Amino acid sequence: MKPKCAEINIENIPNTIDNKKQMILISKLSMLFNNFINDNNINTFDVHVHAKYPDDNKNIKDEEKTKNEDASEIEKNISYLIQEPQYSFDQLILDNETIQELIYFIKSENVNNKVFNEWNLKKIEPFPKLALNFHGPSGTGKTMTAHALANKMNKKIILASYAEIESKYHGDGPKNVKRLFSFASENDTVLFIDEADSLLSRRLTNVTQGSEQAINSMRSQLLIEIERFNGIVIFSTNLAENYDGAFITRIKSIKFNKPTQELRKKLWESMLLDTLPLDINIDTEKLSTFEDICGRDIKNAIIRAAQKTAIEDSPYITQVVLEKSIIEIINSNQDVRNDDSSKIINKNELKNKIKRAMRRTKGCPYK
């Protein structure tokens, strides 16, 4: 359990400052103090900045009670996200390079006490952590791998997403981020954050609205928490190209690719369970020749084939029904991609269309 830090509260921001400027001031003050804390390796206190006015007549005890209730509510909500890992490391079917990377990270966690305490590397890294970024196409095993890592390390896992961290109330987002990381550290759990591109993307410039400032504040708080985190955090995204450079230097990235034919064969073999009524002529070698699919597609094809077999009351799941199921999924995926691509308009083409329309409106002969 991570020891709780003493808290220093900075209050009494003048009420003559409008709300938007208050938020900017709070964000900058928080960053200033936290950067000072990080630069000087101080981990014995936290600084909080509040917009509490001198003429506010609220009772201090009531405020403390509300603050504690709010913190308890956040922790209660976070506790619902904790679960036992659903997959084991042995279930992972990934390329050998990725597996070796994951094994290295697991082993590095086991020697941290020697490296950072006995060998005193804590002097240059006071907050040893494992911050990973799983990026790649959807359905390639990122979430499953997070579960498998937690299982291998004998830890529980917290599953969170942008929607669960972000709040419609300005100021709650940074608070949720802070409590999420603190809760994961105190309970020694693996923290897995999905849809990470929404949190780790480039911070907004030319901020004009309170909501935009709130987003930037949340991202700034996330940077602080990553820097000061003592534990294991895994981010997952399909859009790593949107990440802010400040985050990229703080995390170790692992790319998840769509499986090769060799891996597709292993995926088919692992998911065609012995408990299924399989026809004796199932050919996983032939099934593995279907390209541009991921592990999730294979899983869904097997489920679809099993459902068809049960609905038709057939005695066995056959090669024909498996092939038909995976073809249907491939076609369905392609239809969605085509719909998306048809909505994308080339910028140059759009400019030319506007020019032609303007010429026609002005009676220009060059159409």
C-alpha cells in the first residue's frame, strides 16, 4: 500500500477573477507546484488549489465532509472497475517478438527492488513504474494481453476508459484522474485505460471555452500522474498517431499487428474447443488462408458457426459453415470500411468543387 501524502491546500482565489481565468490559474498553479515536487524528488505532500472565496460562509467542517464524501464516491466508483484477470499468459497468441517484450517487462518488475532500492537508481528515478502503450488495429488482443499480464503478475486489474474518467462537470476530470491512479497504486492493481487516444492526444491550443480548458487540465493532470505513479499502467489505442509527444516519451509502446497466417492457424486451433461438436474434416490450415482478419474475427466466426449449427440442429460444426461464417464477417467488415471511405472527401477535390460552383455563380466561362 502506498503511504498517503500530507496535503497542502491553496485557497481564497479572489472572486473578482472570472470562472474561465480561475480555471487557467488553477491549472497553471497546479502544474507549477507539481513540477517543483517532481524536479526535487519530493513525495511527502500533495498541493491542491481551490477557488474558495474569503467571503464564503460555508462551514469548514461541512466542506471537509463534502470533500471526503466526494473522494469516497470516486473510490467507490473506481472499485467497481476492479476485477480478476479473465485471461492467462498461456492463452496469448502473438508474434514471438511481442511475447518476448512482454516477458521482459514482467521480469523487470521482479527486479525493481534490487535495481531501484539496493542499487539506488531511485536517486534518478524516484517513481519507478511500468507504463505501457498497446497500439494497433482493433481486435488484435490488446485488452486480452493486459488481462494476461495482470494474471502473470498475480494482480487484479482496473479497467477504465475515457468515458469513465471524463466528467461533464468542469474540474472533475483531473480529480478523477488523480484518484484513479492513487487508487490503483494503493491497491497494487494493474491499471488499464482503453480509448487512450482521447486522453493522451495533443493538448488544445487557442483555448476559448471552459470545456476546452477542462480537457487540457485533465491531460495535464494525467501527465503529472504518469510521472509520479508507482505501479503498472497500460494504455490502449487504435490511434496512437494522435498522441501528444509529452506522453510518448513517458511510456513504452508495443505494436499489435494483425496475425500472420501461422498465427491465424494457431488462433483457429486454440478457439475450436474440444467441447464443440466439430466435424472430423475441419481443416485449420485452409481456414488460416483467409486474410485481413484478426483474432476477434476468428472468435466471432466460430461463435456464428456454432449458433448456425445449433439453430439448424445439425450434429456437427462443419468446414463449410466455418468458411461461410468467416467470409460473412470479412464482407461485413469491408462494407463498413467502404461506407466510411465514401464519406471522406479529398481536400483538393473539395476546393475544386467550391471553385467551380463559384465560377458558375459569377457566370465565369471557365467552368
